[in-house]
Amino acid sequence: MRLPGKEHHLKLLTFLVVALGAVAFVYSALRVNSAQLDRRFLLLAVITVIFGSRITVQIPLIKSYISVSDTFIFLIMMMFGGEAAV
């Protein structure tokens, strides 16, 4: 059964985003320097997973919010590199 126009495009877009995310994850997992990952990384990863999505901060002068997990991911990226952040 063929989906109507917009629903079909949405399903296709969802599939493409998931597929590209999986490719990025595998690529990063193969390239990450495991010797660089230490207790600090593990602590930040655990905090990000447990608390990150539950806490949001409003961006000043804009009616928008950012989750703390976004902040932790950028922190991990700066400390350990892009592969570790993915």
C-alpha cells in the first residue's frame, strides 16, 4: 500500500536520517582512540544519559531552550574529539 505524498516523504526522510546516523556511529566507533577515553569521559557520558535530557535551560533573549545533554555533548567533543561525542 502506497502512503499519501507527505507521509511517504516523511517515512523516507526518517529512514535516511536513521541510516546516516548509523553510518556516522559506526565510522566514529572505528576511529575513536580508546586510550583517550578515561574516567572523565565515562563520568560525563553517564551524567549526559541520566540527567541531560531532563534539564533544560532557557536561552537569553530567545524563546528557546537547550538541554543540558547538548551542552555535555559539546563539552565531550571539545575534550575528547568528535568521534567520542558521537
